[in-house]
Amino acid sequence: MKLIDTMYEEMGIDLKVIELINSAEESIKKNFEKINTIAEYNQLKVLKAFQKNRLSDKHFNWNTGYGYDDIGRETLERVFSDIFNTEDAIVRPLIVNGTHALTLALTGILRPGDTMLSITGKPYDTLEDVIGISNKKGQGSLIEYGIKYKEVKLTDNGFFDKKNILNQIDNSTKMIYIQRSSGYSFRKALTIDEIKSIIIHIRNIKNDVIVMVDNCYGEFLDYKEPTDVGVDIMAGSLIKNPGGGLALSGGYIVGKKDLIELISFKLTSPGIGKECGLMFGQSRSIFQGLFMAPTVVSGALKGAVLCSKVYNDLGFKVSPMPDDNRSDIIQSIVLEDSSRVIEFCKGIQEASPVDSFVTPIPWDMPGYNSEVIMAAGAFVQGSSIELSADAPIKEPYIVYFQGGLTYEHSKFGVLKSLNALVNKNLITI
Ligand SMILES: *Cc1c(COP(=O)(O)O)cnc(C)c1O
């Protein structure tokens, strides 16, 4: 037996599971080559921005008090705008998550009487309170401030509903909102080409509309980013792709200079904007995480493709399919049964470097209408660029698999999940 297989056996994996997954891996080598080339390109894109901005040791220091003239922070923001091909950027550890970054962008730009038109249907769950379409009142949502909200669903095949979108645009339409990633719905993420094409149609009707993208989970998936194809403002989380697993917290917003300025007045205060705010010593790890991000993302992506291939071959519905072009790192699998979902998640937890001894159980998480199970044993809490899986316990019992700081670890997650299912006789191989 090969040394590696002995090792897998010592880690509790059945020989049959190892063989099945190794042969699945063999059959998707072509997909991996494509992912590697994109990672190589993005590594150079990041490196080029670092070199152009003459990154140096002095940028890793930080200020106190108001934080005026923090050269590390200013350089970091220039590097982000170079990578994303925008005029300006806000990158801060004190943006607490992706929702916060998106909220700053929305509240910074939109004014009473403006309409926000989401063209990817209902946005990510946490945005419902922000917009004011959940049943909670009195929290200062956009709608409470007199901003109007409309949405156009994607078509049944998961594409932009062009006709309906163009019909919904009128004089009050200030912003078009696009969520690139599938989030937690069973659809494909929207590709850069799809985003590019819809923006061209929209601009033909209303040239001055502001196009905003929620880029969470999408960074470094492709040669281009949404801001390369006509998007005006875009936001994401540093504990997902662009933090490369090293950023401890934070979010970014990139886009047009005038919009970034408006948003910066929400970030701090009107008149003060992005001139103030401390980095609390996080500049170096954010830079280093960004440097690692293209490789880290490619590892997670290869793990997702492997997961897709393995479960699809076993007869389960998966999204995306193994050969699909990907625009985010999420892999969903329809497991059709609650005990399968639970065992899958237990397997992922057991594969973790941190808290591998913990057993995840479904619980009534606030804001969800069914029990939810989450598996993650991460160095940075809640970081979903690290190996994780989660699922609402409801039909059709879809589990969402994502992340892995290295491909090897993401593969181990796939091995452990299948092993758990096979051991409990929930799947026969
Ligand atoms: C993660 C995510 C968000 C923001 O979530 P946070 O937990 O606040 O970081 C928003 N949209 C999408 C599509 C996401 O995946």
C-alpha cells in the first residue's frame, strides 16, 4: 500500500472511499489545470499591485488616535483599487463583515426617493433587515429612510431576466444591485460575462444608473472581476476569499471615486471620510492574506470541483456541476435526507485542524425558519474561506460545502464526509 493511503487509513478513512475519491480526482485533472492558470494570473495581478505601490516594511506599522496619514492603510487601499481596477477603495479591519461592507455602500449612496432594483432576486439573508423586507421594524432600514426597493428574480435556469429587468427600470432607479454568488440558494453564481452583458443592456436604457455588486465568495475566481466590466461599486468580506485566511476581520469596498467618498462619509462622518481610522496592527496580515488569496482560492475551488464530481457520480444533484464554469467557491449537494446532511457535516467537522473533536448539531438559529447545522473548525471564527459546511434542516436537504486553505485539506474534507456517510450506511459505494 502507498504511504499516503496508509496515512489516510490512520486518519480513519476506508480504503474503498480513498480509491473512489482518487479516481474521481484523476478524472478532473483538466478542470484543475484551468483553475491553476487563473490562480497564476491572479497571483501576478496581486504582485504587480504590490510592486507598483512599492510595498515596504514601513507599511506594516500603524498609527494611534485619529489615524491620519497611515501610510500602510493608504497603500492597502491603493493596492485594492489597482487589483480591482477601480478609482478608489476602502479596506478596513473595523468593517465587521460582508454585510457591514454592503450596508455602508447602500446607505452611503442611496437617498430618500431613490429606488434600488435587485436583479438577482432576493439578496443574501442578512440584507433583508438592511433593506427592510424582513418583518422587523424600527431598525433604520433603507425602506424606513424612504428608499424604495424592487426586485426581479432570475429565470428558472438561473440567468438574468433581461426583459423584466429593462421593464422595471424607471426615472427613480438609482441603483441596480447584483449578487454574484449563489449565496445559499440552489443556483449557479453569475459569471463575469453574464454581468458584463446585462450591464450593457441596462446602460442602453439608463446610462447613469449605479451598478453595485455583492462580490462575496467571488474574488479571484476568474481573470476579471465585476469591476473590470462596468460595475461602479462592489463590496466583499476579508474573512472570505480576499483575506486568504490570514485577515482576522474586515471588509472592502472598491469603485468610483465619488461613490467611495459618499460611502466614506457613512464609514466615519461627513467631512471626515476615509482620512481617519486605525488599522490596529492588521495591515501586514491583510497584505499577506491578499498575497496568498489567489492560491488559497484555487485550492478551495479544486476541493469544490472534487466534491461536485464525487457526489454527482454517486447520483446526487449538485450545483455547480463538475465541468461548469465557476464564479464562486460554494458547492451545493442535494442529499435528500436529514441524516445524510448531519453526517456530512460531522465528517467536515472531524476533518478540521481546530475543534475536530466537536460534534455539530442542528439548532434554531435566529433569523432562520428551520433548524440549521454548521460545521467549521477554523483559525478565524466564521471564516468561510476555511473548510466549512452548513445546511438548513429542511427539504430537499441541501448541504453547502466551501473553503479549505489548501486543496489537500479541502480534499480531506470530501474524504471525511463521504467516509462518514458510508460508515453509517447512508450511502453505498
Ligand atoms: C457571506 C456573504 C455575505 C455577507 O455575509 P457576512 O456573514 O456578513 O460576511 C453577503 N452576500 C453573500 C453572497 C455572501 O456569501
